[in-house]
Amino acid sequence: MEMGVDRVKVVVGNTGLGYYKEVESYDKYIDLRYIPELSMIRRDDSGINIGVAITISKAIEAVKECNQHGFHIEENMVYKKIADHMEKVASGFIQNSASLGGNLVMAQRNHFPSDIATVLLAVGSLVNIMNGLRSKELTMEEFLRRPELDSKSILLSVKIQDWNRLMGISSGTRMNLLFETNRAAPQPLGNALPYLNAVLMAEVSHCTTSNGIILSNCRFAFGAYGTKHPLRATKVEEFFTGKVLSVGVLYEAIKLLGAIVVPDDGTSNPAYRSSLAVGFLFEFFSHLFEANVELPDGYMNGYSPLLSPAKQLDHGKIPTLLSSSMQEVELNRQYHPVGDPIAKSRATIQASCSLYVISYYDAHELSEAVYVDDIPSPTNCLHEASFTVHASQCGFCTPGMFF
């Protein structure tokens, strides 16, 4: 943003500087934290409005409060899992400094692999943008796809809509809601950026003409897998709608999803990221199947019923499928004995020390220890290279490596 001859940047926590190097210099910074309209949290019957200057940690607290004051089990579950997923975003220090709006702007402008953007996209969130003197409300999907905000536009707030109103569920409707958030990262417990994140939702009800389960109002969102912004798998959602869930239906949906979640060229581990999406979708529905149902192409699903029909639509944690496998590997004897395990002859000497006790029962308990460093080095020993050929050792990323 330019004001006369000064270059100005609008910030809240400015934590994006730790991820994106600031290639341009700015003369002034405008801190949005002190604008009351951007730091408010308002809850009403239509949902919860969160100002863009609210930190991620405060946004998490606001969502948790909605979980405590909700009137429907499904609504409480959605808010709880949204908060749980948002707690996996960055470290506590970043959550206390970074703003909700800054995270979304980075996802929209810089294609930042945001977990928050994926979650808000799946639950049908709305964003409010001020352009000049006019205010405009967009869906999260429209916001992510539109051109980046210019100097005359600013993001004001984010609204997480009331779930029952969004999905058109009345109090007398006999339906159950399935809702799960997923992420896979190099360090799952260390708040690392994900390889892929996903939010899966579906309404399920018992079929009146069979012992099956009918799907409706499906919403599947995937992000951070090497694309510009999170997206909804609308073709998969439409495919599931109105169908009785079966292994054959899920098999076709998985093939359809595999063609949708495709990382852009140059993305690391593209096949792994695509397989994560397929795995999350299978895990989401797997506990609802009957046992011994034949898959297409002759495959069998080999697991027994996990839940009784009365408990299959419970809102608790989806049980994990236990599985086992066996793999036979044929060794190539062409280059024998290359590849055979061989004991290192000097390992015993290098990894041990000998203790010689001169007089254990002596009053002074004199003893002598002989360590590896006390043993004369053999000719052409590796550690001599550090001073004979000026080799150096890296002890930071790969301890013990000489180069």
C-alpha cells in the first residue's frame, strides 16, 4: 500500500515474516489490533462472527465457548473438532500473535498451506470485505478464488454459520452428522505445516427399504497438498448424495477423488499427498460397512463389524481398523555376497571400554579404566582425516558425517 511517497504495510502480528521473506522495505506499519470493529467476537442464532484482528488463540477460545453453549449434539461436535484442529496450527507463541485474518490473507494471496482456511471452507464460512464505503459478504470459496485484495479493500470478519441452519436441518429430522478433520505432517505433534489437510462431513440416515445407510449433504474439503488454495471435492459430494453406502460406492468415490486431488507440478511427494486424501475418505466411512462385502475386481474387505447398527451413527471417535500384512522379498543372488549383513569387525572395540580393578577391597578402592581413546589408533584410522586431509565433521544435521 502506498500513501504519498511512503510505503505502508497493514499488519496485526506480522508473523508471516517468519515464513515469507520481506523483499520490499516499508516506511510505516499500521497495526490493526487497536481498531475495535476488527477485534470483536459476536455470537447470535445465525452463527459466530470473529473479527480478523483476533488472534488464533482467542479464536480457538471463542469456538470452544460455542461448543459449551450449543443446543444440539451435532453442533457441539462440529465446534469442538474445529477448535481441536485449530490448536494444531503453529506453536502457542504464534497462536498468541498471529491473527485469523492474516492467516486467511496469506492463504488467498500467497497460497499458504493453511489448516484454518480448509476448515472454514468445509463448514461454509462467510467473509466480510470492506471495499471503499461498501461492505460485501463472500463465501470462503469465493474469497479464496478471487484476486488478492488491493489497497482499497480490507477483510473485516469471518462468520462460522450455524450448522443446522446451513444444512437445513430441523429439530424433527432423524439424521445424524458425521464430522472429522484430518491432517498429515512431517511432525504431527510439532505443529509442522501439513502434507495435506482434510475436513469431511456427511449426514447419514437409515434406509427404510434396506439395512443400509443413506448419505446426504456431503461436504469434503482438501488443502495444503500442493495447490493454490483449498478446494471442495464437489464431484465426490454429488456422487455420494442420495446413495446407499456400500463398498462399491466408496470404491467409485475413491477413484473419483484420486483424479481431483492432484498436486501441482513441482510439489514434493505428490503420490503420497494424493494417497492421504483417499485414505482419509476411506477411514471416514469404513466403520459404517457390513463385514465380508466384496469389492470390485474381486477384492475383499477382510474386517469384521466394529459397531452394532444402533451404535454405528454414534458421535464418538471413529474406531481404528486393525490390520496386518505379510510381504515376501526374493533376494537377488547375482551379486552375492553384496547385500548380505556383515558384522563390523571393530564395533566391539569402538563401542566398549574395559575396566580393570586393581584392588576392589583396598581402602582407597583404586581402579583403572581403559577407554577407546586410550587404545592406540590403527593405521589410516578415519578420525585422522580431520587433520591429515583437512576433513570436517558435521554434528548438527547428520552427526558423525565427514565431508
